[in-house]
Amino acid sequence: MLVKSGKSSVANIMAELQKLSAAHSEENIRKALEMSNLATPVEPKPLKEISFQEAEHWYLNSAEFERKSESTKNTYRSELRQFSRYIHTLPKIPNLLAFEDEPLILVEYLKSAGTQNTRSKKASFLRDFFTRTFTRFYELDIKRIKENLVIKIPFNNELPKAFTRVQIEELANLSRLTNDGFRNYTMLWVFLGSGVRLNALTQLQIGDVFYKEKYILVREKGDKLEKVPRFLTPSSLNTLRMYIAFKYGHLKNIDGYCNLYVFSATKGKKPLSDNTVQAMFDSLIEDAQTLSTEEKQRLTIHSLRHSFALFALQEGIDIVTIQKLLGHKSLKTTMIYLELFNSMLLEAIEKHPFSNSAAADLFQGVAEE
């Protein structure tokens, strides 16, 4: 009976505590217990100083980093190297906690980035790095750091950004003048002829190209294993066929021919990195005369995918078909191109020569009566 009574007493106390907890904050309850000498104040443990090098080593070897796609890992390794070089130029190398105490270090670092897109990419990496490391070492939220890593983009970011046909033509011509011009020209036309993402293009292997069926096999976003078909326009497929024949035709009878990467600097053994292709395309954008300074800041290699979708709409292809061509799982994702298309139509009609025609003034007085 005593045991039952003891359990009952504890249960009653727990019930009362739950009522107090519902009515008062945890902080106030703790203070009341301490002032009543019913609880001993717990001194907060001093936070251990973690060097940036230690945080860097843990991050690169963490399970969270390992779960990222290969392209993301390569990008983040590169960003981490750049950021590490920057902080080693400071008078004193900050430890991990210093970035939360003095987050303006990050603001100064981001100022050095040339374009808005570059700043956004660097900020995205830094958010991931500091979120992971502060959670691991301190179980803290990086509120002040996050506030300083919000990149305000002065453009309408809700609508996708696309190139015009004239701009595409200039970029294609410029690509032919670069080193590896045939390769760069082919990559550009595969982008425009299929709407694939950057990583899908760099990972393309010879065995993924099906000429008769007119499609290539690519890995979907976030899927490292399964490959799905993406159809190409005839001109893009023909350009791709000629490039593969030109570069790899003499290797057709060797073992492993189908496993060779189409776009490679190591004779097909390894694919070009996403960063290499991105840098090549950034250079084309920088040299383009048909792009304004503002457009050079907001248009990226991913805008080629947007251009593919927009041109398809302009030619009358229905939105459901475009969804399938792009590989979107949800039609809602594809519908944003309709908004862009409609905004372009509105802009076009306002530029129409009849929009300000004198004939419109003929009935002005009648409309006002």
C-alpha cells in the first residue's frame, strides 16, 4: 500500500507541475523554484572554443555532407576553400563562435563577390556550413549569422529569367570562338534542345544517347541512381551526334566505350565539373554585347532551361507537355512559365504601334460623356 501511495503522490505532483507549466513559462517556474530553495541554479557551461580548421574538418567528413549530391559536394568544397582563404587574410583567424558575435565578417566577404548570383551561391553555402557546425558543436541557432546571409535581389525573383532568341544566337556564336569551341557549342545546344539541368548534362555518358528514339537518359534532380529519358530537338541531337563521332569515333570498338563521359577533359574517363561549365558560360555572358549589365547579373546557365520552356510556350506547346519535357513532378512548378509568358505578352502589346495610335483619341470625348 505504501508503494501505491508513493506512486499516487508523485503522480499528483506531476499533475500539478503540468498545470503550472501550462499556465507559466519554463523560465518563471525555474526562477520560482530557485528563489524557494527548491532547486539549485545551474551555471551555464562556458562554450568551448572551436577553431575554424576543426569545424572545417568535421563538416567535410560529416554524414550530412556525405548525403549531398556529387555536384553539390564539389561546389561546397570549392566555396569552403575560397572562404577559408579569405579568413586567413584577416588580422586574426576567427574561431567558430566569433562568426555569431561578429557576423559582419561575412558581410564583408560577400561584398567581394562580383555578381548577385555569385553572392547568393556563397550565402547558400555559408548558411549550410554554419547551421551544421553550430548545431554539432553548440546546439545553437545561428540567428545573427542568418540575418546577414539574406541576399536581397532587386529583381522580380518570382518569375524565371530567360534569354531572348537574339541573345541565344550571340551566345552560340561566342561559344564557337572559345577554346574547345565545338564542345562548348554542343553543350549549349543540348541545354537549349532538351531543357536539362547542368548536372544532368555533365554526367551524360555515350551510352545514355539514343539516336533512333531521339532522347538521352539523365538523372533526375535529387536521384543519384535512376535515369529517365529526356527528348531532344532534332538539331540538338544531330549536333550531339556529330560531336561524339568527332571526339570518340576512333574509340568505338574499345571496352567501356558506352561508359565514357560525353563532355570531359580526361578522354571520357571523368566528366567536366559543374563549376567548369558554369565558368565557361559566365565568360560567354560577360562577353555578350546583347546583354545589359542588369541582365548579366541575373541571367545564369540555368536560364537556358527557362529559355527552353519559354520558347516552347511561344511555339504553342501546351503546358502539360512542357511539364513532361522538363521532368517536373508537379504541374504547379511549370505553371510559373505561363506567368512569365503572360507578362511578356502584356509588355509586347504595350509596345504595339497601335497602342498609342491617334485613332484611339477619336472617341475619347464620347467615352468621357
